[in-house]
Amino acid sequence: MKQKKLLPLVVFALITVSSIISGCTKKEGPGNVLRVALKDDVKTLDPANEYDSIGNEVLPNIMESFLQYKYLEDTTTLEPKLADGMPEYSKDGLTVTVKLKKGIMFADDACFKATSGKGRELKAQDFIFAFKRLAIPAIQSQGAWVFEGKIKGFNEFEKALQAAKPEDFKKVFESPVEGFTAKDDYTVEFKLTQVYPILNYILAMTFTSPVAHEAAEMYADKDGNMRDHPVGTGPFILKSWETNQKLVLVKNPSFKEAYPSVSGSEKLKNAGFLKDAGKALPMLDGLMFEVVKEDQPRFLKFQNGDLDSFELMKDTFRASMVDGSNPTPELAKKGVVPEWQDSLVIYYVEFNIKDKVMSNKYLRQALSAAIDRDKWMDTFAKYMGSKQTEVCPSGLSDRAGTTTIKYDYNLAKAKELLAKAGYPDGKGLPTLNFDFRGVETMYRQLGEFFVQQFGAIGVRVNPILNTFPAYLEKAKQGNLQVSLGGWNWDYPDVENGYQLLYGPNHSPGPNSANYDNPKYDAIYKKIAELPAGAPGRQDAVKAAEEIIQEDAPWAYGYFYKTYRMRQSWVKNFRVVETIPNKYKYMRIERAAQ
């Protein structure tokens, strides 16, 4: 495998970490480095484009945002991180002011030539620079949607960049955007085109993490992408990245934060989560993310003590758990601890509406009715899933509460709809390409499963296995026909689910189904403009749900329960998928071995 060059960190970081990482084998002792398995390689560590569960395990440890989620609460609650207090909203909700903490430093890096590699102080202008990068056409940012149509002048700025001649691009990029203003070095002001109730959640995403212009100037490629050299203010620094093998992060010496001293959760208090109250973070010297694409090898490495944590999938769940809550006696004897969460994760079959064949609504309905979801879950997600009957999983305010699927499993109905689509018994229908988001055994088995499911009504399927980055690139380019869709909520609000089918969010945005229905879009806008719990919001959600169920851009699958295994020596470990910067709170107590 091609190994990426060692990133040019300052000397003291290299010296500090070389001794730590060199011992990252079980034989020599892993030291104070947490070892985590990734199911695939990271596609990018550019905050303008990192938008998937794999990259989200890594980047939030390096780059921070104005806000973060409280770690020791039972509910998902935001708190200031880089911000000096929560955002302040004007009476009409259209002007938002965010103060920045003073003294926050970027990690030391060679890009800061003016200070000989010493990280400089974070300023408000670094946020403005990052926000503007989302509009650069060549970057094809997955995050532009967070500001499109909401920030004054942002859409016009995008169009100006698209129209700019190469020789004028820099000048256009440096022109002001009305909706973003650095009022001074420590104040960012937003001017909104409409009330934007989820803006606080957006300010906790890495899309809105600050970017130093020095880092972009040194590390961006010709299109402006900064794939493999993030420079942030977070608890860790990227030391090395061996493609398809591992990423190594090391402690950022200039990071300043303390472990929480209070918790609103009696459960976490009783479990000892306040033992480290007040200690400097991070308590780890580093993180090693190892790419292990197959489920079984991940499990074996964990059993051997070569991994400290990994996410359970179908086969390893059955090998390590006796039911939905208890590990096997062998693992229990070793002190291995399973942790789980009714997560904000869904899996479904997605149809690309812009594809000539899949634009046929009756075909989509037929395929939905051909899927035996109970068999799907029993085969691939026993104890780990519950049937999806609407876009949003439980636990979210304003969800529709739908209990049935309009085109649920019914082979007779599926055949009737297929004939209505113009393909009786599948005659005349070309073989459908069905893309999967992994290459491991489970995805091969899923391919076989859907070949059988759709074959029962005469539809032929060609399963295509992709690495996760390759799958994401196809989705971004709009090159999928039928695919296994999946979504992990960015923030705990129903809007984050329904924006996946909003027309203007089409590829390269998150609407990879390329669904476009003006009636649905109008209802989505109402959902987006109303705050959680507002009168009429749930009614709008129900109306959106009815349209989706009829148009079937997705064939619903299941809501996912996330299970992770941890070794007994890993402390302060929680499974909370909405908190991506979780590793800074964890601690290793090797004596527990």
C-alpha cells in the first residue's frame, strides 16, 4: 500500500509521539493510545466535504466548531466550545451574533510560516474563510446546503464564484458576503434570509469549523480541497495516514479544556463518569484508527487485545452476544463490555429519480413492496434493528408517528405495480445496478439477498460492491441507480431527515435520490422554518411523510441500534453517535488488564 508522507508537524510533536506510536502492538504494549477499528478508509479530512460516519470518527478530534454536545447528559444538549457563550439572536431571529473565546490556538504546523511553525490564535475571520470555502465550485462541498437559501448573499456568492474567470477568482472569493461578517477579531455576525431554528446545530458541525487560510494555501490541491492535512484547534493532530491501513492522531499540546465537573445524568454519575472531573483533556496520548474492512478480522483483533473498541455488525454480534444485552461468557470473563444506543441511524433502499428507469414511480413502489423487511432484519440486524415506518427514528420531537408502510411487503401487490409500471413479470426491464457501501462479506450477502427479493417478481439485479469512499463519490456525482442508503443524524431534529429529499439538496448534496417534488419542497421549508414543538410542525411532517410514502424515492428499511464493544481498560466510554468528539473524554487504565 502506498504510504502517505509524514505530515510536517513541529519537532516536539514528532519526538513526543514517535515513542508512543512505535509501541502500538500488543507485543510491545500500546501505551496510552486508544486503538479503534474503522470499517473503511476515510474519504477526506477536509471539513468542507467530510460528511460520513467513517470520517466523522476522525475529523472532529482534530477540528472544532463554535458549539459541541455535552458529554455527560442523557439528552443531546448543546454547549459553547470555541464560542464564548451561546449564540445571541435578535428579536426577529434574523441576526445572530456569536462571540469567540480569546486565546484559542491553532495546532502548531509548518503552514504558519510567520511564527516558524507555532500555531497562531484563532480569529473570527477564520470562520468566514471556512464558510466561503463551502461555495467553491471545484470543491463540490457536501456542506453548502447549511447556508444555501438561509444566509444573505450566500447563493449570489456561489453564482459569482461559478461565473468567475480564473484570473478573477481570488478577487471574487475575497469579496464580502452580506450574511457573514467578522465584526471584530472575536465576533461573527450572521444575517439570515429567514428564521433558521437549527442554526445552533449547524454551528456544532465540522462543516462550520474554522479553517486557517495558511493551511489552505499550503495544503490545498488545485481545486482547493484539503483532503489529507487538516489543521485545527482540537485535542488531537493528524500525524500520519496510510491509505487503507491506518490513521494516527497525537495529542495536541496546545489544547486547553477540562473534563466536565457536573452531570445531569444520575446513571452516568453512578457509573463513575465524574471520576476524572477537572482533569486536563485529552487524557490519551493518541488515537490509532485501523482500517479493517471485514467484520470477522475486526472481532479477532479485538479478542486478541489489539483493538480497544469496534462496532458490532451482523456476524460479530452473533459471535459475541447471547442476546440483545449480554456478551458471551467467554467475553464476559475477559471483562469486555458491550455498549449500545437506540441511535439516530437508518438504513433503506434508495432510488435515483434522475435515472431514466428509476424515474418510474410504479417501479419504485413495486420494488418497495417486494422487500420482506422482517426477513431483512432477522438475517442482518437481529436485535440491532426495528422496522422503519417513517423517515425519522424515535426520540425526535415532531416525528410523524407513522406505524405502517404504504408499500410494505406484498408480492401480489408488487407484481401488480410492476405491470402498471410497464414491466409485467419484469419483461422489458433492464438489469438494475444495485450499489452497496462496503466490500466485506455482509455486503456480498446483502447483494444476494436483494437479488432473491427482487427476483421473486421478475426483476434482475446486479449487485456492485464499493469501498465506502467510492460509494460516496458515486452518490456525490449522482451515479447511483439503486443503492443501500444509510443516514446518521447530524443533529437531533426531524428536519435533518427530511432535508435528504429536498430538491435543491440534490447531488452533490445529501439528496442522492435526486428527488424533486415542488409540493414536498414547500412542506419541507415549513418544517425547516418552524422550531421544534411549534404548532403545525408535526402536521407538516405528517404531510411530508404521506408524499414520500406515495412517491417512494426510498424503500424503507430499518432503524438501527448501534452496538460497540470496549475493552475493560477503556474508561468514560459512551455510545452516543451524535457526539463525534467523544474520544477526548476517554481514558485508558491498563492496569485493568
